[in-house]
Amino acid sequence: MSTNKKWYSLNFGRNNEKPSGACGCGKTSGGCGSHGAKGHQEPDVNQMTDQEFAEAAINASIGEETKKDGFDQVFDVKMDRRTAFKKLTASLLIGAGAVSTSCSVISGDDSKEKAQIDWEEQFKGNYKLMSDDEKSATVDRLMRSYELRTGKNLSMSSKNAEEDVLFGYAFNISKCQGYMDCVNACVEENNQDRNSEMQYIRIHEMKDGQGFNFNEADDNYYHEVPAEGHFYMGTQCFHCDNPPCVEVCPVQATWREADGLVVVDYDWCVGCRYCMAACPYDGRRFNWSKPEVPEEEVNHNQHYLGNRMRKKGVMEKCTFCVQRSRTGKNPACVEACPTGARVFGNLLDPKSTIRWVLENKKVFRLKEDLGTEPKFWYFMD
Amino acid sequence: MSVFKVFGSLVKDSLATITRGSLRYHIWMGALTFVMLVGMYCYSIQLSEGLSVTGMSDRVSWGLYISNFTFLVGVAAAAVMLVMPTYVLHDVDFKQAVLIGEGLAVAALIMCLAFVVADMGGPSVLWHMIPGIGVFNFPNSMLTWDVIVLNGYLFLNITIPLYILFRHYQGKEAKSSVYVPGAILSVFWAVGIHLVTAFLYQGLQARPFWNNALLGPRFLASAFAAGPALIILVLAIIRNFTAFKVQDRTLRKIAMVVTVAAQINLIMLISELFKEFYAPTHHSESAYYLFFGLHGKDALLPWIWTAIPLNVLATVLLTFHKLRNNFKVLFFCCFILFIAIWIEKGFGLIVPGFIPGPYGKIVEYTPTRIEIGVTLGIWAMGAFIFTILAKTAIGIELGELRYKGKSKNV
């Protein structure tokens, strides 16, 4: 969220940027049962004798209170909400573990580990508020889960925004010929659902002589391009500096990163689609069904905030290919464009191409009157 | 004698009352249960397949669920039109109706929450929205405001009637010093829930059809017409089928509220239509789509052209004292007004907000059968809850339900 806004917004003493290290509960001490590795010390259910299991279970659920008697153990305990939640989770976990251990004859260690990962993933906090350790813990869990399910490895990054970087994008309307290579590259790079043919980028085919008339434009053409008497204009998420979608999200599942990328924590999103209603640029997509990508087409080079596999009922969107841009590469659409119509770079670097475009071309943005400050400019030769 | 004991006895007596009744009552409850089960079946399909089983898409991302939610917030808010005269202005004529009105508010609010949950993509992670455990984006997101005001209003509307009925159940008078502060708070709160729900849409610069300063006030006006209209119908049914006495005077007074609200609503409608069609701009396209269709796409025309004539007809009929005071005409007017506002504020408000899309794309929306099934299920649940609440309340008010533990103790 940008700190120097042009208008006043209520803050009630809350900091928009909470100190890192806090999780969803807003506290830094202890775990809320959602931080896996270092959060709490569940016993490793798989490799224990019954005796050890019982001891560990008692220890995890009542801990140091074992010296007290009767009700005191349960009621006379100094416990904040965080601890209470942690203990509840721990005891539920042990209960679930005990049931599955006693009932299942055939399930191996793998399926138990998978169940444990699923559990921890279900109750983890919001990525935005995680510390770096917590971020890498969840990324490790997701990679391990993928390995357990498919037997293959993937690399998932939790790389944070670098300092002095602010990403921006420019689109040369004169150059674009409507080949849609960008769209294909985007779908392949970002593991979008193949069944619903989800696409972040839309290329609008416009008639010459009518100006930028989106109403008459066709964003779903299936003919040879460039078509006579037409020009092309691409839209996608503009990564606004003042994004309306971020303001409206009831759970802060979407936010603007320090390098200007507007991202979504797919695991924190509740799927209310308020952001979708708030976006003036058609920049957001929803997973109406379980997204499916054939195993051989999955891009294994992933970022938590980017192209990792999504689930049913959550929002997703263009992230300027965070998995690529944060490692110094161009987004897939820029790389794929055969005409050079797409320019991407660091707005804070005076020597970048994007800065040259902004300084030397007559650039404009869409719907500037809405005050959203997109970081996506259009220009012509 | 502990309060809990009395409360336990109240719950037991109430259970006994709601499980007994005439054949017609059993058929009514059985039918509602059946519809609820069908709705649950439809919802289970939606849970396993995802929201793709609904008619919604990336282009029209809110549909029947959010439409009904918006409308029902209005119905819930309308209870204030009975609460204020009774508890604050001490108008005795409303006293019989007010408990029914509050019961209706409770049922409507539970339906609202059910519709929101039904619309969620991930109901299993809804705990992310619970303040303290999750992350509550307050005060930036209007949706968090809505969560607060709806739950607060639900709390007020459960506790106030519960206190009054609880006292009456023990044969005591309710102390006005206890419930009047709550009642006064609920008056402001009712305006709050509806204004906040309007702001949910009004605050989106992306949707010119909603981003309109009249939206909030018009929400209130239409709510205070549709809600009391429903209350009149419900009271008419109750006094027909039970021994509960509702005086003609009460109905006439509520009818007056409906009339004034419907008139104001109509004036605002005219103002909106004038703005959209006198000097149409790019931003009037949604209104064009709603009323006349755009580029041959006209799915909403039958709906809105049903709603507008019904709305006008009801308002005109209600305006004449002679017609309004004839109960047959009054009930007819209330019915058509209710339908008209349900269309206008549901479908007619939510769907055109998305059409045309941000870049002018027109993709229409038609609810699927599963969506309709879930919707009917939730309405049946609301009716079921209301019937239970009303039956208990009427039992206590008529003196059929009384606490008997006292004599044993003595």
C-alpha cells in the first residue's frame, strides 16, 4: 500500500505494514498452530511407540500444567488466545493422528506426512504477514507435498521484493500485430487452468479510424492476423499504485508488494470476488472449478505468489511473472512477443528501457480519471 | 431459581410448541424441510464441483446469491420501522407487531449470512475473516464493515425480543430501562446495515452503475417499502391462522409507512432514470442494458419491465386512502410491491453492474438450476426459522407458554 496517497483514508492507529514475524493473529510470540516447522512441537506420530505417543500427546496438550491437579490443569492456566488456538490445534492434530494411526492398516508414512502437511497448510497464516522463516517453511511444505503426490520435484521460491525496484510496463500499440504469442507464453508460464482456458492477457482487435473504441473491439478473434484495417491493444493487470482491489479485500489476501507487484495469497483468499467487482481493468480471474494442468505441461519453476498451482474457488491474476521478474528476467509475455511491442523494467533505474520510453514517448494510461495510477503505459511510434 | 433453569424450561416448552400443531402446520414445515434438503443437495454439488455449476463467470462474477443478500438486508432493516414507534415513540398500536417484525429481521439476517457463505469460493477458510484469528481488513474493506453491522444487528434483534419474551414467559413485565437503550441503538443500527451494504457497491469506481450517490438513500427507501410490506402480509397470515390478535389499526399504520417509503422510492427512481437517459454518457450503458438491452442482448428486459409497472401500480394504489384502507387491495399492493423491489434491488441492481464489462464486453448471466435450488433452500430455511420464532413468541404472548417451575419450588 502506498504511503503517500492523494487522499485521506481512515487508519484508526493501525499500521498498514504490520511488523514481519506476525502471522494472521497479529501477534509475534509463539505460534498459532499455523507456522508449521517452528510453530509447535507436535510429536512425530509415525515413528513412536504407543508409550511415547501418549506422553507426547499429554505434553503437547497440557504441557507444563502436568503438575497441577484436576480442573486446575484445564482452567487455571494463563493462556492467551494465541496459545489457546495452538493447543487446540495440537490436540486436534493428535486426535486426528491417533484416529488415523489406529484405523488405517494400509496407509504408509507418506500419506500420514501428506495429511500432516495438508493440516498445517489449512491453518497457516497470511503470507503477507509471515516472517521470512515462515515463508520458506510453507514453501518447503508445498514442495514436499508435490513430491509426495507426484513423485516429482519442483522449485518454489519465496523471494521477497528487492530494494530500489519498482516494476513498470509499457505497450507499443504501433508494433502489436495481434499474434497472441504473449497469451500462449503467459498460460504456459503461469500454469493457468487449461479447461476454462483462463487467460490473463486480452488482446483487443480495434478498427482503424475509430480510435480506442473498446466497445467495438473484439477480444476473442480466431482469424489470421494482422487483419486488414485493424490495430491491436493488449490489456492485463496494470499493477496499480493505488489498487482498488487491495482496498476492498476483507482478509488482506491481496496486496501491493514493495516492488509494485499486486499479488494474491491463493491460500488466504476466501473467494468472495469483491476484488473482481472493484477492478476497473478486468485484471482478475477466478477459479470457478478446480484448475487443471496436464502433468507434463506444468512449469516447475515457481514462486509462492506467482505461478504455483492454484485451487478451486480462489482469485488469481497477472503478477508480471514474479517468479521471473524477481530473478532479473523479463515476464514471459515480454520475452514471447515477436514484434517487441512489450517493454518491461525497473522504473527506479534511470538507465532502463522503460524509463527511456516514459521520457521520450507520448505515453498514456487507461481510465486515469479513476485515480488508480496504473504502472502500465501505452505509446505509439 | 436460576435464570438458566427458566431458560431451559423455555427451550423445552418452545420445542414442545413448535413440534405440535395442525395438519396444515405440519404440511407447511414438512414442505419447507423438503425444499431445504433439496437446497442442501444442490449446495453439496456446488461444494464438490466449485462455483462453475452456477451461471456466474469472470465477466458477471456476482449473481443470484448476492442479489438476494442485498435485498434481504433491506428486509432485515425494515424491522426498525416497527421498533422505533413501539419502543421509542411508545405507540401502542405497534406493540403486537413488533415482535413479529424482529423475528422477521432475525430470519432475514440468517438468510443474508447464508447467501454470503453460499457465494464464497472457499467456505472452509472463512475463519480468515474472524477478527483476532484471521486478518480483518478493517476499516478499509466495506465488506468487513458489513460483517460487523450484520452480526451486531443480528445480536440486537435476538437479545431484545428474547429478553421481553423471557420476562413475559415468567409472567413478569419487561423492564423498559433494560431494553429501550438496545432498541434505540437498533434504530440507528438498522439504517447502518443498509447504508453500509449500499456502500459496498457505491464505493467501487470501477462500476459506474453502482458508483452513484443515490444508491444508499434509495436502498433505504426501497427497504422501508418492501420490508414492512412483507410484515403486513405475514401479520395478515398470522391473524388468519392463529388466535394472535392484530388490530386493523396496526396494519393501517404499517401500510402508511409502506406508502410513504414507496413514494420516496419512486421519486428516486425517476431521478435516476432522468440522469441516465436525459444526457446519456458512456456510464449510462448499464442502465441502457437493463431497460432496453444492448447490441441485441436483453436478458433482463422481462424482469425490469415486470418490476417497474408493479412498483408504479402499487405505489399509486397505496397513495389513495380509500384503496389502501381496503385490506384486499392493501394485501395485493404489498405483494406486488415486494416482488417488484425484489427484482429491482436484486437482479436489476447486481447484474447490470457487471454489464457491459470494464472494456465494453457484454456477457449475459442466467442462473443455473443448482443456483436456484440453493437459493430456494435458503429462502425455505428463512421461512422455517421465522415460523419457529413466531410460533414460540405467539405462544408466550397469548399466555399458552408459561414457566411452571415456580410453584414446585415454593
